[in-house]
Amino acid sequence: GDSVTQMEGPVTLSEEAFLTINCTYTATGYPSLFWYVQYPGEGLQLLLKATKADDKGSNKGFEATYRKETTSFHLEKGSVQVSDSAVYFCALSGDQAGTALIFGKGTTLSVSS
Amino acid sequence: GAVVSQHPSWVICKSGTSVKIECRSLDFQATTMFWYRQFPKQSLMLMATSNEGSKATYEQGVEKDKFLINHASLTLSTLTVTSAHPEDSSFYICSARLSSPYIFGPGTRLTVL
């Protein structure tokens, strides 16, 4: 079945450092890809998405490109802030209507000043 | 914007009792809702897909007689944990799909003593 693999955390960075969180997927058909973020004590929030190959999703300085050839959707940010500390989940949804999101295990990011 | 609410946000119950968790879509109708379970520092595991007016579809390994799901209207799905035990303690999250993005509820923390 479909699955998502994320790099293991935690990731610890200093403020203004470059961030990469790797995500690869296995899926049949043409899935949509997502990054969700969960701040401490809060629910999941959509960070960005891409619905087809070569699409780039971006939001709040984060970006990720849908790479079909490498089945990847790596999350990047050029300069992280303390407020970016959270858990980041890569997810996919199948191309059939009514399908649920399948999540990776999540990567905890901790940014220190 | 579209919001999914959950009630209660946290609940503590005694072993052997049943607990009902409500998931509501606000300002939009959701023919399909999804129920997830999240263990501490782990990813979201899909439990079931709830379809309005029909039986829920459960993921492999999820006991449908223990986790009763009812989706009686286009804005409400309920998850009832029957005869709860301490191992059922977890964070339960519901989600509804509005076009492309999946909207997540804030979650319900269940603690079974």
C-alpha cells in the first residue's frame, strides 16, 4: 500500500540555519503530497502542498518540490526561527476520491536562539 | 475559513466505561470524515473512514466493535470508545476533506484510568 518515509528526528538547529527534512513516498497512481505542522499543544495545520509532479509548494518561507523521478517531497527553509520549532509531518493522499491522508512518522524540529 | 471542531478536548474516564468523541465540520459539509489515533511522539495512524449515511470503513487491526463510528449528518461524526481500557489512552484526531486540503480537528486527549 501507499506509504511515506521521513527522516528520523529530532533535528536541532540554531536560529537562521538552513533546514532540510527528507520525505520519500511509495504510491500507485498520482498522489497529492502535503506537509503538515503541529506546534506544541495544537492541532495539525497544513503548511504546504503539491498536487502534481514538479509542482513547488511554499508557505511561510518553507518550500517543497514534488519530484516524481525520485518519489520525494523534501521540506526546506533557508533560515529557521525559534518559532518554527514544531513537529513536521509529510503526508500523501491517493488519487481516488474519499481517500485519507497517509502520514510519515513526523520529524521534531527544535530551533534555539 | 473552514474549521473542524472536536468535543471534548480532553476526557478522563474509568476503565470499563464508554466515551463518545464528537467531530463537527463548521461552515461546510463533509460526506467523509477520517479518524486518526496519535501516540506520544508518534505519527497519526488512520483508524477508520466515516461516511455519512453508511457504515464506516475500518483499517486493518482496528476493532470496529470497540471503536464505534457514527456519521449521522453531513456535519457530525462521532467516535465511541466502548469499554475503555488504559491501553486505549491516546490522542484522537478527526479530519474532513474540503476540496484539496484536509482540515483537522484539534484532537481529543483520552486518558483511561
